[in-house]
Amino acid sequence: MNKDFAHTPDRFLSHLESLFSVTLQDAREIMFHFHEEMRRGLAGERSSLKMIPSFVSRPKGTEKGNFLALDLGGTNIRVLAVELDGKGNATLAAVSRFVISHEAMGGSGDTLFNFIADCIQSFFREQHLGMQQACDLAFTFSFPVEQRSIASGKLICWTKGFTTSGVEGRDVVALLAEALQRKDMGFIHVAALANDTVGTLVAKSYADPDCDMGVILGTGTNACYPEKIARILKYHCSGASAEMIVNMEWGGFDKLKTNRYDQVLDRASHNSGLQQLEKMVSGMYLGEIARLVIVEMIEKGLLSLPAFSEAYALTTEHLSNTAQGQDLFSDFGLAHVSAADRQTIREICRIVSTRSARIAGAAIAAVIAWMDADLESSHTVAIDGALFEKYPGFNNNMTDMLLDVFGDRAKRIKLYLVKDGSGIGSAIIGAVAASARR
Ligand code: GLC
């Protein structure tokens, strides 16, 4: 590192800007490596993209009925009742949200699955639903799962800070069914298991046939797309359908240019060496990257702030609020912060979040180019997650990257927010699975 780089905050920030930049050349390299890793993952070769077949294809829009879904994401559990009218409209009839406790995230598998079963029980009580009538439930489980069928799959490894013991390598549908039995709710049948990206894609494509990508930009990040079965070389079964949605687990992509802050964050994390893209892009980590920059600037005397020594004390929500002009410092008990320091912090937030959005944009560009190299068709990308929904300018920064890569043809790509998509989509998947059994 050049020793002269940082005598003033301004010089430090311009050094930081170059450290976090994602140029068009970088984007082309990301796309190239994505295609390599996608090919390997689909062939069953060693790859940082797991490319997991989901046993689901896109819906027809004619699926009909009332369905229950359980959505276990990063920080929340949601139980949802979804009504499908068979004409492309999916309505959220009821939803209950529960915050996942620290014991459930880091304790035993039984504690976690008992907690989930308790959440379902509370939902039944809150919605005054009868406790005995047989019903189907779709399970959105937003972690890497080696899926064996539409309603079974083993957890490969935890991500997003979960360390619950005794779940990796086990079938999560069976674990949920056992917990439901323990709580006298054996009348609930787990009909489908889906990743949140797959739910999001299915929810949007229920009404929009142009939708061919599902992306999550929230606590974690990931994407899926419909792949031709003939190209999934590691998948040996044949089915009625010519395509199957593939959960890429793109958070694991490991061919990005990391800097010293990324390396420090990774070394201190629960899953060091894994989830490189996720750690540079997703909401769980952006606050921590910014905090590491702030701590270094404090140490160098370039910021005169006393706080920020606690890991993960600065969240992505703080960054997002700062970008909206809100006061970040009162949350940390700091009343007298100079205008110059405030401006420096805003710049750090902008630099860290812009890199995230540009990497996400390059990753979307890679998947679209894989499906349609000359961008001949229109593509709707269904996106869920607070980073995309709430972070000021995130969407524009992603769109700028798509424009850099594809020029005018980028207009054929529509980025679309699908709120609650993961839960609604898995209910649609549940509907397909339930009708197949009848
Ligand atoms: C993590 C999980 C992945 C999920 C994503 C978004 O990357 O491994 O399965 O889709 O977070 O929630």
C-alpha cells in the first residue's frame, strides 16, 4: 500500500473510492468467471456456484386455491395464508411475523424447529384457524439445501450468521414435520420446500411470463433462473417439463477482487473463506465493512469520533438512514460531530453501497447474458429484500451497471420489486405440488 495515500480525509476517500470501484472491465471479468462457475456447477464439477436444481419450473398462472406458507429467511419467520385465483393474481390473506431469537439461531436444531412450530401455532391462534383440518404447507427455507425432491432436501451449510447445531446434513422438511408432530400439529403436511429466490421468481412469473430471474438483496443475497434441463448435466432424471429453476447460491461466488476490509471481515466471520460475494454485497455485512473503514480512519486521526469499536454495531439500516440524510450519530450517543466528519461518513456509506449495487448489477448481467447472449428478449428480474427496496440509489446504481454492460439494450431488462415474493411464491409451488399428488 502506498504510504502517502492518506494524509487528509479527502485523499483517503479518493483512495477508498479506487479500492471499492467496480469498472466495466471488472464487470466483464465477473461475467466471464460467472459463466465458467455456472458451467462447472451445472456439470457437478467443483465450483463456487452450487447451481442447485429446485424440482420446480415456472407456474402457468392457473394454479388456484388457498395455501399456507412458512418463510424462514435471515432474521424473521413469517407465516402466510395466500389466495390464488387461477388468473395470475396471488393475494396475501394473512401474515404473522416473528423475530428469530439468538438462542434459536445459535442453539440446537430442536430449539430452532420447536420455535418454528410455535410460530405456526401462534399464527393458527391469531387467525382463528381450526387446529385439526388437514392442510398443506409450503416451506421457504433460505439457505443452501441439496434438494432431493420438491419436498425434501438436506441443509449443506448455514449462512447469514446461523450456527444452529445438528441441522447441517439433515433433511429440513423431516425436521419440521417432527417438530409439528411434537407440538400436536401433525395434521399439517409439508408439501414443498423452496429457496427464497425460487419463491420470488415463481411469485412474479405467476402473472408475468417475461420473468426469468429471482434475486434476493436483503440480509443475504442469491439468485435463481430457469435452466434447460438438458444443460443441467449433473441432474439425471427426466421430467415432463423442459426447464427447471436452478438456485445458484451466488453468495458463494469467489472470483471477486477483495480489499483489506473484506479480508478482515471474512477472517472474523463464522464462515471464513465462504460466501465471498455475499460478504461484499448483502445487508448483513455492508455496515460492518463501513465500520472497519471508519475505525481505520479514527486510528489514523482522520476522523475524530470516539465510538464504533464493537463489531457489527453499525448496520446497513444505519447506512441507509445516513444516505437519506438522517442523523446516525444519536444512535451512538454522539451529539457533537463536526460537519466535515458527517460528510466523510456519508461518503464512506456511498462508496461501500455503490460497490455492492455494481457487483449485484454485474451478477445479474452475467445470468441474463447466459440465458440470452444478444439480449434479444425482454427480461423481468423479480427482486425482494430491504437493500433493493429501501437503500437510496441502490436500484439506480444497479441499473447504471447494466447500462455500462449492455448499452441501450439494457432497457430490455426490468428490475422489479416483489414484496413478500418468497412466501407467496412458495405457496404457489405448494399448490403445484399438492395438485400433482391428487
Ligand atoms: C443466503 C442463503 C441463500 C439465500 C440468500 C438470501 O445466501 O445461502 O439460500 O437465498 O441468503 O436469503
